[in-house]
Amino acid sequence: MDKKRLIMTDLPESERPYEKCRDRGAAVLSDGELLAVIIRAGYQGQRVTELAEKLLSKTPNGGLAGICKMTYEELTEIRGIGMVKAVQILCLSELVNRILRSRISPDSLTFHDPKTIAAYFMPSMRHLETEQVRLLVLDGKNAVTKELVISSGSFNSAMAAPREVFHYALKYKAVSIVLLHNHPSGDPTPSKADLRLTRKLADTGKMIGIPLLDHIVIGDNQFTSFMLQGYLS
């Protein structure tokens, strides 16, 4: 087998992603071809498009969405993906997340619109492999003045005690708060523990005058709002 690194120009012109994009637009490229443009070169007789397809097949859920869940170590375990390619892929994933978040201004996040809040945090939370709890501190106009990660844990174990939540709420002079956490399974259906925590936070908030306006569970491109579900009144 030829041991040289195969690059784009080793492909027949009709199969070269650069030329296809130039002549027909990026939308005509397959997922593998788009990824091949990023990683640019194959490895030891393997075409770059073949390497891209191999990478896609090894993502946690298969396909492009799974790439966002891969770590540097997981990427570099794939033959043909070294330090440079792994960093390029990680940066691409982060760039996509930031582009998605930039479409919504943090100033527009108010408790009146759980869909807007969920859409803003979805890119950064939907692919997390462990549960993470975030606290949004709101002012009197229901605008977000502070965002805090208050808990990170192993799969299905992250909890935020009311004492900790309201410690930060008082510290940052919250008028009200919104809680978010993710479900690594991708299913945002609240668990019994989620319901118990929400009730405790809501009761504590009423007692000290800092109401919990919503608790949003982030799944894989879907979410559950406790406010919309009627758990908070």
C-alpha cells in the first residue's frame, strides 16, 4: 500500500469537495465532504474523504452532532487524527456553538420567554456528558445580570442545594432567579429528583423573597420548562 498522506488533489476532480463547493455551493456537500474540507488530508493510503467518514462513524451518536461530544483524547485515538486535526475539529465545534448563541443577545433573556432562554443555552449544554446546573440571576426587569455554573457532577447526579443556590442569589443581589440543568441522555423529561429540587427551591424563594421564576431542563435539541408545565405558579 502507498504510505503517503493522500490530500484533496489525489481525488478525481469530480470528487473534490473544494471544487464542488466552488461550482455548486457548500449545501451540496455531504457531511463527510464538509468534514474532509476541515481535516484536509488523509493518512497512509486512506483518502481524506474516507477518514472523514470513519470519524463520523465513531462519534457517540453517529453523524455530525456526535462530534460536539468528542474530547481531544477520543479524537486522537482515531488513526489519522493527530493533534492538529483534533484541535481543528474541537475549534470548529466551539465556533458553531458560539455562532448559535450569538443569534440571541443575553439582554433578551427574560423569564417571560423560556424558549429564548433554552435556545441560548442549548448549544453549550446539549452535548455535555455530565449533568451541570446553572443559575441565572435576574434584576427587577427580569434581565440576566449574572450566569453561574453552581454544580457539575457525574451522569445523573448533579444537584444544587437550596442553600447554595440562594447563597449566590443573595450575593449577587438577585430579584429573582432561573435555574437550568442538562440531561446527558438527551431526554429533558424531569426526574423525581428534579421535581423535589424545584419544589424546595420554589418554597425557599418564597420565604426569602427571591422567587424561582423557572427551572429549565436542557435535552438534545429539546427542553422542558417547569413554568410552562405548570409546576411553578
